[in-house]
Amino acid sequence: MNNFNFIFAGTVCAACSLAAFGQTVPKGDAPATPTKSGAKPATINTGASSNLVVVIPLKGVVGPTLDDEEWFSATDFKKTLEKAEKQKPAVVILEIDSPGGRVDVEEQIIQAILDSAGRGTRIVAWVTDAGSAAALITLACNEIFVKPSSRIGAAVTIVSGSKGTSSLKKLMQGDEDLAAKYESFQSAIHKAAAEATGRSPAIAAAMRDMSKELWWSSEGGFSDQQRAPTDERIDGPKEVLTLTAGTMEKTGIAKQKNSLDEVIASLAVSPGGQTKRMDSDIQSSPKKLRAFIKRLDDREKDIAKAQADSNHSRIATLRKEYGKTLLEARALYEKP
């Protein structure tokens, strides 16, 4: 419906295209461990007595959208993660397949992951593709598993508005103070994630900023500058970082697996474990929004019929219902 187009205008997002399908590779060994970065990863409760594995799918756009069937919200994610925590699982697996989306939603999801991990929850990412905001969500997880064709990265912030779409950095050219203010605030959550997982903040920085470089060595890990002649450049100063599965495994960011079953088998969960999916929980808001849109479609048809019948009292009643439903839909859409 065209009536809803106004809702999306002006949203700040970070998005890229999405496409990936797996291919077979030899089985991996242990879960990935963070590479050397100077930061100490948070303690993970790997000795949980529970043998329950909870899977939370993060599929589609990060944050509400009217253009795609699949999306997920920070509100639903926090409620779903809290519900999972109460069951005291051995591990929570975030099943990620997303092109990215809204920055505010991404930041709230990252904060929820860090808070939960701080309470001892073992949170693992299992990635098909993670573009933009979804890439930064992935980096907030202590352990990352990817398919052989997975890609993670391209997190430049994009602004969509009445004048079209452009990178936020480009829009801020000429106002160094404003650019520095935004960068300082936005990068803080990604630095916090890097500190919590033991990864270098240079990884997220290279995904978010085309001017940043990323170097790596087996001895020193990641850095935003070359430290020795043997350092390998992963990302140049005129490129936006997107990591392939091979590079992620080589540098210790992630391990390659072919299926969710392989991921679970590698996590050392107690034998006889149960896997519980929480698809319906994470899809609560999208389901409600689809119901609102259907209701609005139905009211439009009812109004058209009432107008054809010249039933003015019925038209007035239906328009009130339509306006109320539209406000409810907008409130749900604007909620992160």
C-alpha cells in the first residue's frame, strides 16, 4: 500500500546486498577463538549443566521494513533472548542471514548480546551472510561459525531521505565537528564489543569506514596499520571491508561449518542435548505489522464500498477505524 511509504522516510540504516549458498568443506575442529588484539575476552560459561541449545534466527532486514517480508526488531530480540536465558541453556546460537538495516536497532541488539554474555550466557553466531548492521551484530558474539561461502562486512552507514541515498560520512563533509561527534558515539558500542570478545576494534572500523586499513599477522593479530614487513593487508584505504569465510578462518575470526548440526556438534554440549528454536518469538512484531497492513487493506475496500453505496455514516466510522489502525501500525514500525 502506498499509504505506508511515509513511515520509512529518513531512516538511518546500514545495508548491502544478500546472497550466499553453502558448499562442502572438510570438518573443522574447535570453535573459533578471538585473535590477539590486546583486549581480554569476557569469561564464557562453557560448563553449564544444561544440555539445551537455543537457536534464535535473525533473518531478513535489521529493523522494521515494508519492503521485505522478513525482518526482526531489537524489541523482539531482547524479549526472546531474555526468555532463552531463563531456560539456562548451554548455548544460544544466533542464526544470522541478513543484509543489514537500521543503526539504532543494530546498536540495541549488540548491547543486549553484551549484557547477556556478561551474565554468563554463551552466545554463538552461525552465519550464512551478514551485511552491514548484521556484520557488526555478528562481531559482538564471542564465537562465530560461517558457511564456506559466507560474507561478513560492508557496514558503511547510509542515510535514506527525500533527496535520495548517500553515506552519512559524505553528508557530513565540511562539518568536522559533527562528523567527529557522530563517529565517537557510534564507534563506542563496537569498541565495547571488541573489548568483550577480545577482537581488535580495527575490524569493525574497516567495515564502517572506507578510509581505514586493516592488517594482520599470525603473531600480532589485527591492526589498523602495518607493523612489520611480513604483515598481510586485509583491507586497503580505499576499500570497505567484507570478509570471506576463508579469510575469517585463516585469521581466527570464525570457523567454517557446513550445517547447524556441525556447529552444535563442535560446541561440546552434553550428550543427549535438546535443540529449541525460537522462530515465532523473534517474528512477533513482523507478524503484528502484517496483520495491521491487512486490516488497513480491508478498511480501504470497505470505505470504497461504503462510498459507492453513499453510506456516509459508515464511511465516517470506517475512516476512524482506519486512522486508529494506521497510528498503531506506525507506532509498531517506528519501534526499534
